[in-house]
Amino acid sequence: MALGWIDLSDYSFNSFLLMERFQIRYFMSGRESDTEWKHKMGIALKANPAVQWYLTHRCPECAEQITALSDAAPTGSTAESIREAEVYVLSSVEDFVIYTVPEAMDTHCPWIYSWDKTRLYEMADFTDKIVLDVGSGSGRLAFAAAQKAREVYASEPVETLRECIRQKAARDGVANLRVAEALLPFLPYPDSAFDIVMSGHVVGDDWEAEIAELARVCKSGCWLLDCRGDSLGDKASPELVARGWEGMSYIGAFGTAMHNHRKQVFK
């Protein structure tokens, strides 16, 4: 789905060459009945054999599906129709596209450029805490927490985003920030390791398994924080509230109500 963050016509179809296996698997799933996407993807793949080769080898479980799309595409497509197909497909994975150039996120993603870090500090006391940021992205929450915490672990599955965090930390002299690869619900940390576990725009694919994994790495008394950042529109999460999370509302930078959530874990 096009999110309106970036102008996709400025981006090459080669952006797919920087995507991870789990991302390929994700955007290829559930496409059986989406005939327009399949048609446009087939045209774009046939015109970009290097991208097709990469996708099939990076994600072999999708290789047959990807090859079939290209094989079914018409031959002799014009340059204009090929580019139209490329932009259409890129727009369906706009978030993954911007992750390939994470430096653009600070100026194009509203939950980053409009966000006030004091909203995070209102949710828990970070002083001298050991903190885990799950799905860290370009580091919005991690860098804010690092200003107060003893140590912050930024957990992020996308390599370009992990490297972005490392570069920012080195540039700004942030010595208490560690970066690791991880994807919920499988975190590479021992039980009861953290004082605060936070995320934004992460939990929701499998509520029970993901929240259980967040709680697993919590110490007793740890806070779980869902801190989304400001946007043009937001909704409280009934799924989190139903699981005992406290809603925390405020009027955001765009003049609309924003909703964060938190829950304290005792063991």
C-alpha cells in the first residue's frame, strides 16, 4: 500500500536488491487473488532479470512463485509500461523501499520528524536502566532512551537500518547503544534481562506470541512500552488494552489524539 512518505518515481526497481529474505517472503504472501499486482510484478521482473535472480536466490521458498510471475508476463512491453509497473509494485512495499535509504526516514516519516522524545520519558523512568528496543528502525526510541539509560539494545531485522543506527551512534558518540539482528517473536536475549522493553509499530502480527516474547526478556517489574510516535491519525489499540495494557493519550504535533500503551510485568 502506498503510504505517501516518498515519491516512488524517484526510486529504482533495484531497491529490491537491498531487501531481506523475510521481507521478500512477506510481500510475496497473500497475492494469489491480486491479479493486478501479479501482472505488474511479472512485467517488472521480466524487464529486470537481475532483480528476479536475486529474489529467487535470496528467498528460495518463493522462487517458483516469482518465476511464474515473470513467465506469465507479456513480451515486448514498452519502457513506459515497464516503469509504470515498477512504480506500482514499489508503491505496494513503500515502507520496505524507504528502509533501503534509511537516512530519508528522518525527514519523510511523520512519526519520526514530528515526534517529541518527552512522550517516551513520560511512560517510564529510564534512569540507569537496561533497555531493549524491539524493531528499532532508524533508532527513534533507542537514541532517546540512550540519553538516560545505562545501556540500550537496538534489535532490528533489516540490515540497512542496523547499519544506519551504528553510523548515527558513531557520529554522535553514543557509547551505550548496542545493535543486534532480531525479528519477533524470536529475540536473541536471555530470560529476565531488561528493565524496560519498548517498541513502536511492531506488535500485531501474532499478539499472543509477540507479547509473550517481550515479557520473557523482562525482569520482574519491567515496563513494556508501545510508543508509536506522532502521525496524522492514530487509534488506541483494543488488542493491547484487552491484554491489560494501560492507554496513555495526548494531543500530538498534528493536533490529533495519539495513543501510547504500557504494561508492567511482574514475575
